[in-house]
Amino acid sequence: MSVKIRLSRGGAKKRPYYYIVVAESSAPRDGRYIEQIGTHNPMLPKDHADRVKLDLDRAKHWLSVGAQPTDRVARFLDAAGLMKRTARNNPQKAKPGKKRLEREAAAAEAAAKATESGDAAA
């Protein structure tokens, strides 16, 4: 089984609090985990010292034995200087989908017909 370093959610409704845990990839998100290596409190300001707490020695150990961090945890590890995270770029994401393009083409065609019929009536 592969091992992941990921976030496990705690806290109340609308008040998230995350534990940074090492877990098997098949384990439930908030369920069984091998070890807790830190916490993340997104309710605190970004520059607050207690926003992310991480046991760096244990994180180094788990990375050395092959644990794969999720994207968010990789950001934390990059900020701590344990690993280098490559920036992602998906230029296709912002492009409109096929259905939207079809709707826009149909609307443009209808507008062209409307101006054509308006010119013929005048």
C-alpha cells in the first residue's frame, strides 16, 4: 500500500482545523492514520506562527521512506524547506467548454438573423 501525508479535518462546522497525518492511501480522510505529524489552522492569519505546526524530523523520515504528500501538504513542506514543489499551470482550464461555445455561436447566429431581418424591413 502507498502511504500519503495528507490533511485530516477536525473542528466544528464552518470552523475548520486540520491535522497533518501520515496515512495509507485507502484509509478514510478523517479515519485511521499511522501518525500525526502536525496541524494546520486556516482560521489564523497567514503570517501567524501557529497557523502551521509541523514536526520536521518525522516529516523528513516519512518522505525518506517514500510517503507522498498531497498538494496542500507539499506547500507546507516547501515553505518549511523540506522539499521543492513545482508550480502547476493548466492554461486549458480557463477556456470555455464545448457547450458554451455552441451556445455562443447559436446566439451570434440569431443576432445576425435579427439584424438582417431588421435591415430588410427598413
